Amino acid sequence: MRHSFRLHALAACLALAFSAHAADKATSIPAQAVTAATELRDRAMNDNTGYEFVTGLTTEVGPRVAGSAADARGVAWTVAKFKAMGFDKVYTEKVSYPLWQRRSEHAEIVAPFPQPLALTALGYSAGTPKGGLTAEVVGFDDLEAFKKADPATIKGKIVYVSTHMQPQKDGHDYGMGSATRTRGPVLAAKMGAAAFLLRSAGTDAHSRTPHTGVTGFEDPKDAIPAAALSLPDADQLERVLKEGKPVTLKLDLDVGFAGTYEGANVIAEVTGRKYPEQVVAIGGHLDSWDLGTGAIDDGAGVAIAAAAAKLIKDMPQRPDRTIRVIAFANEEMGLWGGRAYAEAHAKDVAKFQLGTESDFGAGRIWRMTASVKPEARGAIEQIAKVVAPIGVTYDATKPGGGGSDLSQMHAKGMAALSLTQDGTDYFDYHHTANDTLDKIDPKALAQNVAVYAAFAYMAAQAKGDFGSAPGAFAKDGAHD
């Protein structure tokens, strides 16, 4: 009896010791930092820094297609702006990538019902021969139907593939649309097609503004002409095809590769006072497509990150860890800036406390997810409680991916959040001429800044880390 009692007592002591050890390992955010983050959140909700930033970028620089003169002006503008905002460090890191250029684009139905069509060339598309390309069109309801096609029916023809995205708060239909845009042209080229067209990966069913975007071509020698029709023009082509008569289309794209370009990621820092080598990474991508002014994609993302860091910088005391803002180069044509950054900094991934990028417009953030070590879940819940009053719900069942470019650092092992914006109307404007400043609601943008400022500050002040280590989140896969 006494022996049994002693065993139970020993077991209880061991359990208490284990519990205390687990508590010691758990990451937490001090009460003082939570209070400061709450005040920071409220200040950000009434701050206009983010909107002023994106207004300046889209007005003074405009569209910033990768490798263009405007892209270079955008880099110079952002360096100057970061310095004017008073960041402790401002610098650039080189990024090299293929230079692709758009000069002109035109399409028309030649027969049986002659008429022009509104379209735009896709990134990494080949140009058509001088004078254009005229060929018969063969149409498919979706990518899966095209995959089953007999190559003999494709050779020498213009392939058209339809895709019908619906508006979604989390934008998940873009997975279908982007797959058609990236994989469709590659498959068409392998089957011997003369060119490829798709119904734009967008949701603006009543607008004749086509959506551009990159294809999956990796070698210029493999590329064929590829373009996207506006949704009404795609619907028109489908009606003509349903007439049952051979449909001939002329495509004239003056586009193509022009060597290699050296651009840059632009980086600003608020230096940490205790652990300056440890980093909370936030950002957006600086490049845009050339049709609009790159306001929601992704001037807003850079503005959100910069404004959040500026608010933290202006606090009475510097954060414990460094806040790093990264304006990435050439996300649009293949995550070139994100990939270059990850390769350059992979060796230091354990020093990245937590990170995420804004690249889904400027709608209000409504959901937060996280990929962190189990012992840091309590700290994530503390962050969730601070951002909940401004409309953000924490979903503990889903992983965080870090956003488009920072997904590359997450793949190396960086702990990451995903802060999902309301994208219900995002794909009405995404990659079109309608991506302009008027689509941004200043109050919604301020809410984004508030979320980023609160989370970044709390992560910087945390007692403990969030689990970043080489290969730490390999099981998560891609999320963004």
C-alpha cells in the first residue's frame, strides 16, 4: 500500500515536472506587448500611411511590368520612399530573370462571322509571324476536356479552352483559372497547336477587359503564341463555334523574349533592439502587369507592409526583433524575387521569427491561419485575440503559407501566417486594365495595416520562437 502510494506520488511529481518543462518551452507574448499591440492596432485603423504610399506609387510610377523602364523607376521610387519614411536600413538585392515584352496585340474572327475580339497576350507567349497567324479554331469546355484531345485534331490549329471562375471570398476558383492559363499553352505546344487562347481567368462577366498572366513556358524555344480573351469576347467565340461551321481566327501578337534583365528586391528594416539578427518578415511584390497601374496587385501589399513597419518604428521603443519589409521583384512572371530571396537567405531561415506577404488585393482581412510549431500555438491565439475585434477569425485547422513570394521562405522552413483578404471582387480586376487606385477602399486598407502591425509587433516581442528551422514545414506543401 505504502509502495503504491509512493509510485503515485512519484508519477505526480514527474507529471508536474513535465508540465512545467512544456510551459517553459511554450512561446508566449508578454502582457505589456499585448497591450501595446492593441493600442498599435487602434492607431493603425485611423492612419492613412498605407493609402498615401499606394497612391504615390501608382500615380508617380504607374504600371511596373518586370524589366521595363517603369520597373526601374519603381525600384528607385521605393528606395527613396523607404528612406523618407525613416527606416533604419534601406537596401536592394539583385534579381535576374528572363525579359519578356509586350508591344501590340490584335485578334479577329475571319470566318464565318468577321469581327474583332478583345484579348491580351500572356506572359512568356511567343509572337506570331509578321503579318499575323490565321488558322482554324478548335474549342474545349475546360482543361480536362482538352487533355483528352487527339493530338491529330490539334496540329496546326488555334486551341481555345473555356474556364468559368465564380466570385469567392477566398478566391479559390483561381486555382482552376490559373491552371488553364499556365498548363494549357504548354500542352497545346506539345500537341503541335499553332496558338492557344483561353477565356480569361477572371470573374468580370460583363467587362471587355481581358486578364493577362503568365504561362508555364520555361524555354522560349518551346513557346507558342498564347492570349486571353475578355469574358464577353470568349462567350461570343463560343457562340460562333456552336454554329457548327469551321471558325477561322487571325491572331497578331507582337511580343516575346528579349534576353535577361537584372532587377532588385527592395528591403527596409526597423532594427530590433535586443535580437537584431532575428527577423519578422512582411512584404508585397513591387512589379505589376502593364495593363493597369498595379494598385491592388500589388501596390497595396507593399503599402500595407511599409505602413505597418512605419507605425512600429514610430513607437516609443524599438521592437525586440527586426521588422523587415520586402518589396519583391517580378512575382508576376514566376516568383523570381521570392525565389532569389529564399535562395540567398535559406541558410538563415532559423533566424526568421515569422513571416507573411500581402498579395490578394486590399479587401479586409477576415481569416488568419498559421504554420508554427505546436508550442507556439498559444502565442498565435494571443495574436488572434488582438485582431479579432477588427474582423479577423483564426482558423486553427488550416496551415499558413506566407503569401506568394514568402511561400518560398516557408518552403525552406520559415514559420508563416496567411492573412486572407476578402477577394470577392478581386478577380474582377486582377491582371486587367481596371487594376487602378479607385478599387482600393482606404478604410479597408487601414484594417490590413492594423492586422499586419499588430501581428508583426507581437511576433517581434514574443518570448520564444515560432518554429522556423530548415525543412520544418515541408509537410505543409504549397498553400498560396
